[in-house]
Amino acid sequence: MKKFLAMILAVLMLALCGCASGAGDTAQTAEPTADTAQTQDAEEPAQEVQYEYQLKAGETMEVYDKNFEEMVTVTLDPASTRNAAIELRSNMVFDNCVFNGGLTIVGDYHAMISLGPDCTFGEGAVVTCQETTPGVTRDMTLDDNYAKIFVGCEGVAVETESSFGVVTDGPDFVFNGTTYSKAELAPDADYMGVYSLYEGDSITYVKLALGEDNSVEFLD
């Protein structure tokens, strides 16, 4: 359990400490003429929005300020395995992004997908979590390297039929149709986590209050 908590909290700290985007102002050059500006605009087409992300083992990827009108899919490298070393943990951070088509996470182990406080979801848009290999997470326990999503924004609904973790530092979320509120269940904890896992052929849910000091409390 200590190993499991250390893994979660280390991931959380990395997810929460998003790197600041953008560098300082650079030296200004002469203003381009209108003809020059038009030529530059013609040569530099608008950047297309990317909807497919391949997250390698050990990689951290950050995506900011995007408006996604279609489903976004994040696929985790299978090298992020159940018993992978800590340096093979994968992390992806979204912030100030609009998900009108929802978000799909495909992967089995050892990753954290983080939704920053300025992310929003359109009506009916959900986060869907799928296994890479069907049935592979049915024998997972709480000591395993869970794939997880960190919920830092409001209005997130997560759906899955696999073993998966949802962690929040405050906002409520819906997990497989049930609403979980940190304010009600773990108001004094730094984080609350809800983890789905299989007992036989049925999914059960474990609720935990998590502290930055590696403390853990099982919630009713």
C-alpha cells in the first residue's frame, strides 16, 4: 500500500506542477509591411487541432488552449506495464481545453491523464477509459500501477469497464453513473481517489482519502 500511495502522490505532484508555457518577450524587429504580412500569412497555414495522441512510456506531454470539437483519443504505450519502473510512468496534462466530443483513454497501466481547472466538457461529452488488451485489468489490485485520470475541473463524467482510478483535489465527478464529492467524503484530505477493480465478474469501487504526507484512509 505504501508503494501504491507513493506512486499516486508522485504522479499527482507532477500533474499539478504544470510547466509554465511561453518564454519571455524577445527583441522586437522592424514592423513588416502589409504585403510582407500577407505573404507570411499565406505561407503559414493555421495549425490543425490534433485529436490523436500516442503517449510513450516515461513521457510527459502537455496540451493547452485547444477547442476539441471531435473525440480526443490518448493511447498509452504498452511499455507502461503493471510492474514498470517509475521512470516508465506516462503523464499527460490538458488545461484550458474544451472537449465537445469527449475524451477516450486507451491503456492498461502506469499513467496519469490530468484535466486542469480550466478544462470544460460539452453537453453529453464524457471520458471513456478502455483497455488495450481486453480483460487484462481484471486481476489488478490496489497495489498495481493503475492508469488514472486527475480531475481538476468541474463537470467530468468517467465511464469504464476496466480497473481504473479517478483522483480529485476538489471538484465533484461522476464515475460509472455515481457522483462522488470530495467535499462530502473527504473534506479534510488533500486528494480523494475512487478506484474500480474486479471482484469475480463484478466491478467494485474503493474510495480513499489521500494526503501529501503519504497518509491514506479508506472511506465508507
